[in-house]
Amino acid sequence: MKDFDELRSVLELERIEDNLYRGQSYRTPWGRVFGGQVLAQSIHAAQLTTPDDRNLHSMHAYFLLAGDIELPIVYDVEHVRDGGSYTTRRVKAIQKGRPIFTVQASFQVPEEGLTHHVPMPDVPPPEGLQNDQQIGESLRQSDPDLYKISRIERPIECRPTRGSEQYTSVSTEPRQNIWIKARGSLPDSDRMHQVALTYVSDYNLLATALLPHWPIANKEARRERVFMASLDHAMWFHRPFRLNDWLLYSIESPSASGGRGYSRGDVYTRDGELVASVAQEGLIRTQRG
């Protein structure tokens, strides 16, 4: 997908019956449903059953089975609670009669309260930084694999603050800062921007857990085959934002062990406001040959 106009068509759901919706998948180069897609479609399904005056403030999800991109996904929404200020929904994504994903999401009527947040990291602004495609092009001869990955069209533009250094270092710490911005237009709707950021939040989390172990340019590491898959995903929305503007996705991986990698991230506006936080654990397995 080249921009968010195409993504919006994927996120649109067909209503089958009360609390039942059907969504389609786009063809990923790796042959499985992208986790960000099922996350975003599930949240959109929950939104369709929630009063318009309530926005998503948290979600907790589990990836159960790999999704088949050849088949539609059915989303079954359960009304867990409808309170005066909070609404809770549980969504089950189904293929071939089996759940492949489940999420519980909580929505809140906006209200005033105490406010604080940790400061944004001190990083270079997005202007003057290379995006993923430009970085891949600069490594076309030295790293054909990375160049091929960089050719994948995405509805989001990513500009890592470390540029190509991140991919050419022999080893690096499990931390990265990436400026992100939607390609194309998004409507002026808090709900749609929350769905869009939910989709984008699955980018780069497990890749950050790999940084100390498998730098992309490390040819020795290519003797190993690495299999990665998301296991769970949590997200909290703190303040309104717009993905039409640059946001900083600051990610770190505090731990990897037991065939799993754990990463967490904070999302800031250009002005330094913390607007969302993310946490994910994923499967990371290696095999010789």
C-alpha cells in the first residue's frame, strides 16, 4: 500500500449482523496478515459499536494464530460494559471457525484531570533525515537484502534518526527513534487517527529487540534464519494527535530471553507532548541453515 487512502479501504468493514463485521486483507510480501492490520480492524469494529463521544484510551491484545491473507476475517464484538464514562468491548477475529486474535478495548468520554508526562528524547528533527527508501537506496550495492525490504510500499513514511548507521554498525543498543508521518490524507477525526496509529504501532517493535544480536548488515547473522511473530500488544492513548503531522516513535527493548523479545515505545508530537504508549512481546526464534 502506497498511502493511507489505500489503507482506509482495507480498514473498511462490512457489517454482517449486529456486532459482526467482515474485513479483507492486503497481500503482504511475507505471506501472512500484518499484525497492525488485524489490530486496526479490530479497534475499528469496536468503534462501530461504541457511542461517538467516546475515544479509545487503552487496548490489550493477543495474537493467537497466523492470519491467512487469502481469506476474509470476521470480527465478533462483545459488549462487556457500557458505563456513564467508560465503555468496554471485547473483539474476536475469526478465520476458518477459529479465533486468530483477540483484543479488549476501553473507550472514555473526554474529561479534564491531572496532567504530566516524561520529556521527549533529544533527537534531530525529521527535516534533513533520510527515509527508509533513501537509506535502502544508499545501501543498494552493499546490502541488497535491506534494499529489497526498503522497496516495500507502506502508508507511513519513516525517518530513523540514526539513518544508515543503524544498519551498518556491527552491533547496537536495543533502542531507536523514528519519525513517522502518514502518506496521503486522513480525515479530521480522533477515532480515525487512533486507528491509523494502532496500525503503525506494530512497526519496528520486534526489530528493535534484534538490534544487539542481528544487525541487518552483519553477514554472519545471515547464516541464521530468524522467525518473528507478535504474541501480544498493548497500547494507551494519552492525548489527541494527528498523524498528518510528524510524530516521534521512541522504542526500546529492555529484554530478550526464552525465545521472546519485549519492546516498548512512546509516541510524541513535534512539540514534545506524549500522546501514546505501546508495549509488545514477540516470538523470536533462530534456526541454522
